Amino acid sequence: MSTIDPNPHKEQGLEIYGAPLNQAKLAVVLLHGRRQSAQDAYKNGEAIGLADVAYILPIAKDRTWYPHSFMAPLESNQPALDQALDCVEATIEELRGYGFANRQIVLMGFSQGACLAAEFIYRRPSPIGGLIAFSGGLFGPDESAWGEPTAALDFPAFFGTSDSDSWMPLERIQRSAEAFRRAGAKVDFRVYPDMPHHVCADEIDAARDLLSALLQPQTSLS
């Protein structure tokens, strides 16, 4: 693990696990859940087990990205939510500065981190390689706050969730996945019966498949 320059939260540097940035073929911005440590968050990356992937972890102040439920009125999570979105944006820009192309950057998160990842790419569309959301969806008390993204979401997106998670209602995650699909994303949405609030082995397999596909060289038709 190493660190690079401090992020906009001005609490800690960005922690890096997996492949060194100067050797990695893919960079995953890994967003931790509420109160998770970087080491806890990286367990999912470690389980995926791909050698050419660097995991970059911005760390929220007090390890909490926003104070209330992601389904609360948007203003109740401000200004923390916008600050967190700014942090994600700055992290992506830093990776581009290291030479990573858009297709080589993926957003991945669990719980709070998954909500933040989904919200960022929906509210601030930016060319990326993909989205992996473990138990997370879009913000606001209902869909009226979502609108439509300002650009097509042209990337693969995985959403995995339980059918019995009180923190992450199934209908909200499903509706979020549908919103991404309508906006152009190639969505893989999976529901796991009676799964506790964690990441299961099938979700890890799905994430590995998504990242492995991005690691393959692109071919062009002549």
C-alpha cells in the first residue's frame, strides 16, 4: 500500500492497493462503506484477485461520506454529498494525469460507497470503463430527484443486492439499475435471497468478469 497527494477531504492521502500505478492496466476507484477502513474495503479487491489492477481508495472524513440515508431528502446530506462527489471527480482526474485512459478507470463501491459511485456517474456523466455497485443505488426519497443524465452512460454496470436488506431496499436498487439501463449502460442486475449486508462470492465473480473484459485489448474493425 502507498499514498499519493491528499484528496479534497483533506484528511488523508489516497491509499493504493494491488498493482503499482505505473504498472497497472486498470485503475479501480474503490469507495468504502460507512465506517469501513481502507483495509476492510480492499478485501473485495483482494478477493477479485486480478494482478494488473490498481485499487485507489479516497478516504472520507471520519470514514463517512454523507451523514444520513441515501434515501433521505438530498439537502439533508449536503454539503457532505457534494464534497464527496468532488472527491471522486478529483480522484478520477488524478488517475487521468497518471496516464489512465477513460476505459481503464472503473468506479466500485459497497453500501455508502456504491451509492456514491452510482450517484457520481449519474449526476456527473464522465467517460469511464465501468461501474460496480455492491448494495447501492441513486439518492433521494423518490425517482423525481433523478432526472436524466446529461450524457449517455456507455459502459458496463453491475448492481448486486439482497432481497431483505433494510439498509438498501430492493425496489430502490432495482429502479436505480433500470435508470442506468435507460441511459445506455449495459446493466447486470442480480438479487440474492436472504443475503446479509455484505458482498457475496457471486458478486465478486461478476466484478471479476467485468474487470477481466476491460483488461482485454480492444480490437477495431478495418
